[in-house]
Amino acid sequence: MEAFMNRSQEREQAFILLFEKEFNPELSLDDILEMALESEFMQPSEFTKKLASTTIDNIGDIDAKIRDFASGWSIGRITKVSLSILRIAVCEILFLEDIPVSVSINEAVELAKEYATKEDSQFINGVLGSIAKSL
């Protein structure tokens, strides 16, 4: 039985799944989801699964977009937390057309405020704002 979550909580779970994948690149998303379910750490919603899988399926295009707009920053220099947040937001912006770009940016900044530093949230806001202007 799926507990009701709002979109912010669903995004947070997708972020956690992607963050976990950063440390376990050899595992598939299904493996990570299965471990999360077994440990009862989370009960991912359909949106959480869709967001995480769409991000992973399009990681090349998403990382290219981040590289284009994170001026002076290589993907390897961006913290794993910030990179996971950026990837989710860029995925929403590029591939989930039913979500307003401003919502994706705001949600990413809120995640960064919770899981990263103030500088990270400003960096994420700047990168996403530049991507949004380019569309």
C-alpha cells in the first residue's frame, strides 16, 4: 500500500535514489529500489520511480545540459548532492512537460537548502535559471 506523499516528498525520494546510485553505479535503479523497499526506508510512488528512471535513462543529455550551463564547473567538481538535485530538476525541465519550469527550479533549491549548503542552493538556482532562460 502506497502512503500518500506530496510532489516535494516524491522528488526528495527520487533525489535519495539518485544519490544512492552515485555511490553504487554498478547497481541498477531496480536494485536500489528493492533495497529501499526491503529496508522499509521508503515506499516510492509511481512519480518517484518515473522521475528517477527518466533521469537515469537520459543521464547523458541531462549531464550535457548541466555542463553547458555550469560555467567553469566540470561534472566531477560538482558535489554528489548538488549533482543529484540538478539532474532531477533538469530531467523535469527537459522531459516532464507537465511540470512548470519554475516549480522544478524552486523544488531543487528547496532540496538544496535541506541537503546542501547555501552556496550549493545558489549555484543550483543559477544553473537552472540559465537553463530555463535558454529554452
